[in-house]
Amino acid sequence: MMHRLLPAVLSLAMTMAAPVFAQALQELPFDKQMKLAKVGDVDAQYLVGLAFETGEGAKADEAEAARWFRKSALQGNVEAQYHLALLVSKGAKGLKQDWPTALKLFQDAAAKGHASAMNALGRAYQTGTGTTADPAKAAEWYAKAVEEKLPDAENNLGMLYLEGKGVTRDLAQAFRLFERAAAQNDPWGLNNLGGMYEMGWGTTVDKAKALDYYKRARAAGNIAAQKNVDRLSVADDSAG
């Protein structure tokens, strides 16, 4: 009986109309996102905060952005918590700068696995912003974010290995970290990898590769890479 019914069920399933899904929340106009946010939709609250933060879809208002990020964060949205921490860390019109609170928010988001929060913690410990400077702790947090393949953290940890701060100086490890960031077309990863090839740090000197990476960094939006391109281009012309 089961074998005779199965083909009929399959046939019916194939002829049914495709289900109609609700419009994605991020595709809704701001006013509809706001309506959902006001009735407690956690993701809508985050998107409303983002609109106020970026000025896309709403008039830029960082204090208002922080208010909506806080509502969303209190309901467990880690991305909203991270954005709230960023705003609180720098302050804005109508929003007091409060690094101790920002640090707690970053720590909580990092503990929940948010890679950018881990990187922000690393930066705070590296620079001593909002806490006591601790290069070793900075390296630890950068390393956690590197495990999540965050290019900013790969660059930051790479610089610590290059300079021997918080870790034993290791040019080969710095090279590998910059290489990982460059593989993601990260502007600073490309530039830093170019520097490693130019200087022969962690690899053999290769000015042609250095120039190529500097050019790729420039194309990816790293304005600072232009000076490196100009310098090596002049050297090439002189050698020719």
C-alpha cells in the first residue's frame, strides 16, 4: 500500500504552487522596519539602529542609533551590541563617550563569538584605550579573531609579530598572517604583504611582487599604498 501511494504523493507535491515567502526584513522600507521595531522585533530594531547610524534610509542620528541598538542588544542581538559598543566608545552628539561601558559590551560580544568585538578588544589592550595596555592580551584577542578569519585581526596580529610586541618576533608568522589577509583582498593585507616582499622579511626579496601587491592594495582602496607604488616605480625606472 505504501509503495502505491508514494508516487501519487510525489506527483501532488510537484504540481503544487511554490510557497510565497514574506519579503526579507532588510528589503522593507524604513517606515515598515520602524513599525516592527516599535512592537519589539529584535532584528528590525537592529536595522533601524543601522539606518540611523549610517544615514541610509533615515537622517543620521548616532544617539538615536544607540537607543535602538540597545533595545536590540537587550534582546540578544550580538551585532547590535557590537555597534552599540562602537558608538559608546567614541561618543557622539547626545551620546556620552563611555569607554568602560564600551569595553564591557565588547567583552560580552566577544565571549559570544563576535569576531569584530574580539578584534576591538585586542585594539583596546594594544593601545591602552579604556583599559591598561597589555600587548600580550591584545595578541590573545587578535588570535581569537584570526580563528574566525577576520582580516583586520590578521593584519593587527601580523604587526605584533613583525614588531615583537606581546609575542616573540616572528617574521615568517607575520608574513603568513598578512598573506591570509591579502587572500581576502584586504587593502592593508595587500599593502603589508607588499612590504614584506620589498624588505625580504619572512620571505625572499622580490620587488616585482612587492609592486604588484602595492598596486592591488591601491586598487582595493588603500590610498596610502600609492606612495609605495610611486617609490618602487621610480626605483624600477632608475634601474632601467
